[in-house]
Amino acid sequence: MNHLQPLEEEAYDMSGARLALVLCVTKAREGSEADLDALERMFQLLEFECTMKTNPTAQQFQEELEKFQEAIDAREDFVSCAFVVLMAHGLEGYLKGEDEQMVELENLFEVLNNKNCEALRGKPKVYIIQACRGEQRDPGETIGGDDIVMITKDSPHTIPTYTDALHIYSTMEGHIAYRHDKEGSCFIQTLVDVLTEKKGPILELMTEVTRRMAEAELFQEGRPRKVNPEIQSTLRKRLYL
């Protein structure tokens, strides 16, 4: 009988600079300030150098990401990872700038990939997206009751263009994202609570975020709603903050 061997744990080197960029449209998004305050507290506790910009236009979303990339590549010190938080109204694959124009998320993601940002090549890039992805609403359901590993002899000296990225969406594809007028969004507030209270690899922490959000009771238009984040990962190693 063959027994599977446990995978050796390899973690990203987090001894260098930790950088964060927060782009948030607050216009017509009551509660955004509470999210910004929570994120600022989180990044301070996690020792990130954080840049925040409010009410970017669609073009400025792109421009600020490109400036962030240029600043990272211009640094002489070692950079460990980058977080990018994007908060706005949105549709699937798009964010709406302060000017009501749309910017494509894929174009924002490309700025820091392994091809376009040399300093972050092979380093973790975490995107946190607080935005609607459609108009669908989830009323919830009632329940009862309680890898293939490819190993080659010679390790290649190249990596795919799109590895080492983590995209964390506030809601599932096609669904609405919720935000309280005073307390901020359930997603950002839960994310900050977990990342500042708990220790462990980030994917395990995201499981805790999902669990807490799944248990949360949200009301919108006078009706109970459910919402859960969606996590897309191409990380090659464990990421500890």
C-alpha cells in the first residue's frame, strides 16, 4: 500500500520590504471610509508601506498601478511582496472609476505580473477586490446535519508569466457585493479582522474569512442575503504575513 508523502513546506521570503497600494472610490460608496481606516490599521500592524488614493478615475486606476510598478522596480532594497486593494462599484471583470468610466481588471492585474514587474518576479502579488461582479443576490440555502505533483529531474530556471498571484474577490462571479453605510463592507472588515488576529499561511486565513462571511447574516432591501468571497490563486509557495 502506497502512502502519500507530505509536501515539503516552502514559504516566500518575507524579510524584505512589504508594499501596498489602496485605490478606493468613496464617491457614492458610503462606508468606504470605515474600510480605509481598517485597511490602514491592518497594513501598519503587518509592517507594510502603504499608499492610499481615493476617488481615482478609470484612467487613474491604471496610472496609479503603473506608477506603483515603476516605484517598485526602481527600489534598490529587496522587495518581498505587494498588496493591491481595489474598491469601487463594478461589473464582472471591470471597475468603475470616479468619472463613471470603466477599467478592465485584467489590465490592472497585468501591470505587476512576472513579465512586467521585474522586482516582483517570483514574489507574491495579492489583489483584494471589493466590488460588485453583477446583480445576482444569494438568499442562501438551508442545510441539515453536521494534487497532482509533477516532479522533474532538472528544475527549470523559468517560471510562468502569471504565477505568484492571489486574487481575492469580495463576492462570487456575477453577484453583488455588500457595504454598510457606516460600518463598511463585511468583506473588508472580516478580512482585516482575520489578517490582524490570526497567524498562518494566507490561503488558510482566507478559508477563515470565507467561513466567517458564510456565517454572517446580511440584510439588503429588507431581505436576508448571503455572500462569500472567491479566491483565485497561482501562488507557488506558502505566504505568511
